[in-house]
Amino acid sequence: MLYIILPAVFLAGALDAIAGGGGLISLPAYLAAGVPPHLALGTNKFSACFGTALATARYIKHRMVDLPVALSCAGCAILGSAAGARAVLLINPSYLHYVLLVAIPVVAWVTLKKSHAWHIDENHLVLGWRRWAVALGGSLLLGGYDGFFGPGTGSFLILLFVGVLRYDFVRANGNTKVVNLGTNVAALAIFAMHGQVSLQLGVPAALASIAGNWVGSKLVVLRGSRFVRPVFLVSLLLLMIKVIVVTVQSYQ
């Protein structure tokens, strides 16, 4: 199992630190190794929490996080995630695949079209009350999406911080890591309470995640926004492939 899981978790950690979307690599690896779905979800959250914590600490150290905004957004995202998790028990989330089939290409197109603007930090131009309203409201909605459905939450958070709140890619990614850490810890607590975490797999995977996040965050610190943007597009491509595969499987 570890021969399959550890390399994938390392790559997932690196991708997650740079642009989000690491779960698109790590979770399928757990499943491919024969780990039952719920145990795979819980163990993946366990390893991801440690890697995300390291990347978050590095971004805070290098002043790549707007901490008051990021912490407030994390709190709203956790509340939204809890509400979304309750809603999924009542509503079938499968229709969201069709929404994402349209949304992902639009996000990619906007990223390519406005390439020059994504490297400039202009969040100070957004009025204080408006910035807080959009940041907290958007985080609440995306947290709800994360609890209800999940795939691509990190990428959509980056889009919120860059496209609406006008952070550059690096600070947007740093803010997103704080939010992701909060939602991951909350989800991990639920899985752990239900005995759905394997420490035998999770501890080695956590070390691989830490290593991957260290490499990814190191590259971001050294290379900046111009490195994050193409990796962000790769993450969107992986998400698009996943959505297409799941949509095709739903018809079989």
C-alpha cells in the first residue's frame, strides 16, 4: 500500500502547496491501494493536515498571508462546511458535475485572459466593508460547497481571493492554505471520532505530505506568482478530468 500511497501523497502535497487540488492525486491513490472509501477519506485528511500546516506556517513566516482575513474566512468556511455536510444528506449532489463542466473552463479562460493582473497585489483598492463582505460571504458559500460536494474547493478559493479581492496569486494561495487547514482539521475530527483514520498508513503519509508541501512552498517562495499560475491551470485540468470521468461513470 505504501509504495502506491507515499509517492502520490508527496506529489499531492507539492501541488497543494503551490495551487491546491492535491486531493485529486492523493485520494485516488488510497483507493487504488485498496483502502476502503471512508477510511481513505479520513486517512487522507490526516496526512493532508500535517502538510498543509507546514505550508501555512511557511507562508505566514514569509508574510504571504493576510492573516486577519484568512482566519475569519476559515471560520466562515468551517461553518459553511458543516451546513453543506448536513445538506448532502437531503439533496443529491450529482447535478453539480454538470455545473463544474461549465465552470472549470470559464475559470481557466479568465485565468489565461487576465494573466497580467494576477501577479499584482491590489487588495487595498477594495473598500474595507466590501472586502470583508465578499471574503466572509464567499468563504461561507465555498465552505458549504466543500461539505456538500468538495472537488476543487481550494482552486475556487484562490479564484475568490485573486479575481474578486484582487490579491496576487501568492497571497491568495497563502490565504487559501489557512482556510484549507481549518476545514481539514474540522473534517479530520469527524473522521477520527468515527474511527475512520489509519495511523499505520497515515503517519508515513503525513511525512510524505510534509515533504511535498515543503518542496511546493519552497518553489512558491522562490518563484512567486509566475510559477503559481501555470500550476493552478494544471490543477484545474486535473479537476476537469475527474469531473468528466465521474460524469461518464454515472451513465454506466
